[in-house]
Amino acid sequence: MSVAPPTMAPQAGAPQAVDVAAARPRIRPLRWAAGAVLLVLVAQFAWFLVTNPRFEWPVAGRYLFDPNVLRGLGMTLVLTVIVMLLGSVLGVLLAAGRLSGFRPVAWACGVYVTVFRSIPPLVQLIFWFNLGYLLPRIPLGIPFGPTFVSWPTNSVISSLTAAVIGLTLHETAYMAEIVRAGILAVDGGQRDAARAMGFTARQSFVKVVLPQAMRVIVPPAGSEFISLLKGTSLVSVIAMADLLYSVQVIYNRTYEIVPLLIVACAWYLVVVISLSMGQRRLERHFGKGQR
Amino acid sequence: MSDTPVLRVRDVRKRFGDHVALDGVSLDVHEGEVVTVIGPSGSGKSTLARCVHQLESIDGGAMYLDGELLGYEFHRGHLRPLPDRRVAAQRGRMGMVFQQFNLFAHWSVLRNVIEAQVLVHGRRPEEARREALRLLERVGLADKADAHPRMLSGGQQQRVAIARALATNPRIMLFDEPTSALDPELVDEVLSVVLDLARGGMTMIIVTHEMSFAREVADRCVFMEKGQIVETGTPEEIFDNPASPRLRAFLSRYSGRPAQLSGEHLLEEEITP
């Protein structure tokens, strides 16, 4: 027995002696290195934030709750919610249209999505804001027939209506694709069963297909909501008093550009984080019964 | 009881592209009658069930439920398709049980059985709930009322699906291979529920691969191949004295198998030529 090398583990051949529960974690040097690098980077960035006087943190703090900034934030939120609501409703209709068995409708909805996904929202905003050039008066009447009333376009298209129209048309196209993907993800057997129970096409869509599609729709729709919120900052180019425009008005007067951009960033961050939390709750709600 | 069959299928044709799925199928099912449909895969058995339930449109022929033309109406001397609402109402008078169960995944078991009663047949919710619980009791799943379908075994899901289809008092029940998606040991619990329905006098069409069951439960048995009904008769005629060579060839592939309520032979059957 003494011929066994002394470095051999004690009782390596005895199976009852081993219990992996007693194992100690392995040391992983690369992880420690990555951790150290991360720590240095964070410290460096924090140092930069704190020591660079040009951030003018006190100025940022002073404007954070400035009434004009809060009004801008309110406008941003209102615009986001209006556009998202309109975009979601129209998006569902458009998605249903694209999946319609009636070819011309499906085709028209497909063309809409292609066109409005292709045009940058900024271009659309400027276009709608200048609609008055193309169409001086907005008529209401029988197509190709008599006009009952008409309004001067420039009094109808304010920066708010231009923003709502432009962003909604854009948003609708994206929501339609998200909803369509969700609908297609629902097993065909569910629709079969709904029809077999005697549900009408609408009942089976509203009661059975759409609720199950929500599980697939919510995550990308949440991202869409967030990117829309940030996308509303585009409306500052048509002089609409959103969050970005409000801080721009202030820094054009005071030249405190950086601290005021920080104010805007802080609010965007706060809103987006709360939205993400809401999204997670929605996902849990619609995920129940699945897996 | 009148002479009008509950379901009358007349020369029904259906094709999917170039493939002829139903090639002139005619079949009458009378009150309280149980008809089982057997035949090789792709013979059109399932298509027949789906066409009767109007989940697929038919290309020709006609179908009647209690003498009422299914899916079409006469308008100024011409036939035209019924509006969706009327078709839905006709579907609501039949019950369908699918191979893949297709329970509504976002609803509890109880709500699965309640919803069509309220939505389609306008029952009061509390009445629908009582009826649903009674039916779940009947299929032995009253204790699973609040569970979600995913939490149930395949056999349990299929029994819920049967309760759901029964909830609207259908004139006829259609079973589309109700045990083909089940693990072998779960087949019997579903078949015994179906057998129980048959003894209770329910009018049924059962498409199945379970030969011994098809024989035991049937008043009349139908053999289909290549979209046609090749032979129809009592279980004894079909299984003991098959007239056509095609039926004999089909049955011989099942011969020598133990005659019991079990699906184990099915798995082998798919492989054996």
C-alpha cells in the first residue's frame, strides 16, 4: 500500500467518502479582474461628474422643479399618452386589417405600414406643420361633390395637432406590426375552438385571440412607448413647449446649457424607469396561465 | 321523434389546392346515434368533422342540421353564404372536441366551461356557473375548477374540453381524434367519458384511431379512404365481415392487436407499413 504516491487524495477509491455538498467555490481570477476594471471606471466617471465645475449641479438642482420645466414635462407626458392611445387603437385596427381575408383591405393596410415606417418622424412633423401650403383650407363635404364647410388649415394645424398627427401616424405603423406579430403568435387552435363554441369573429378576436396575444405584444409595446416618450422631443423643432423645448427656452436666455440638459435627462430617466416598472407588472398580469 | 336526421351530409366536396380531401361524402346521423369514423391518416376523417362544424368551408354538396341548411341560405331564388353571426349561431348548436384540446389558455377551467354559455347562449352568469360545475363533476374534475389548463394533464384537459362542448347543450357532438394527442395511459379516462355520453343518448360523430373503442361505442361505423366513404355498417359488419378489400387491408394492419381500451398499438401502427 505504501507504493501509492503521497499526493493522491485520501481514500480516492472509497465512494462513500465523497460528498459534493462540501465543495468550496472555485476562484475565478478573470471575474475578479473584470470587477476591478468596472470599479475603476465607475469611480472615474463619478469623479468626473463631481469635480467638473461645468456641470453646475446647483443650477441643475434649482431648475429641476422650475414651473416652466414641469409644464414642459406635463406636455411631454400628455402628448406621449395621447399618441400612444391613438396609436394602439389604430394599430390594432390596422393589424386586424392586414390579417383580413378581404385582399384590398389587407393590401391597403400593408401599404400604410410600409409608407409610414419609412418616413422619419421628424420629416413628418415638419410636413404636417406646413400642411397649409399644400392644402390652404380643410374641406368637409361629399368626395368629388359639394363642400359643406371648410376651415383655414393654419388655424386647425397648431404645433400640437401637427405633433399629434405626425407622431400618431408613425406610431400606428409600428404598433400595427407589434400587434400583428402578437396575433400570429396565438395558436390557431384557439381561434378554431372559439369559432367552434359559436363565438362570432369579433367575439373570438376580442375575447380569445387578443388577450392571449397581449403576452407577446406587451414587451415590444413597452419599448415602443418608451421610445415614443423620447421621440416627442422632436416636437421642439416645431416650437411645441415639451420638456426639451422648455429647457431650451431657458438656456437660450441663461446660456446654462449643460445643467439644463441634465434637468431634461433626469426627468426622462425618472419617467422611463417608472414606465419600465409598469411594463413589468403588465407582463406578469398577461403572463399568467402561460408556462 | 321525427324522421329528420340531426345531421345530414349530402355529397360534400372539399379540396385543398390540388389535394381532394372530401370526394362526395354523404352521411346521415339520427337522434341518439353514435357514428364512429375510421380510416387511414389523410383519408379525410378530420376534414369531414371540421367541415361539418364549418371550421372549413366546403366546395360543394350541402349539410343540414335538424333540416336547416348549414352555412347558406336562399335569397331571391339563389343560394348565398350566411352572415358570420348566423354561422356562429349554427356552430353554437354543435359541440366540437379537438385532438389538441384547445382549451382557452388565458382562462381558468371553470371560465372555459362558462363563457360560451353566457356569450353565445345568453345564460345568466350564476346559472352558467352552476351548469359548468355540474359538468365538471360529471367528467370528474370539479376539484380543478380554478386551475389553469396548463396545470392539467392531457387527459384532464380533454375531459374539460368535453365539458366545455357539452355546456351549450349541443344537438350533436363531434370528436376529432380526441385521444390521438394523449399519452397511452391517459387514453382510457377520456374514452370512458365519451362512452358514458354515448350511453346517455348523446348524438355523436367520433373520428378515431382507437379500433376497439370505435367498435364498442358505435351504433354505426364508417370507413373512409381517399376522401370517400368506402363502407358503412354496424360495428359487426365493419369489423367482422368487411366487404371491400380496402377495408380488409386496413383492418388487417390492426389484427393481432389486443382488443382493449388502450392506445399503445397506435404508436407502432404509424411505423408498420
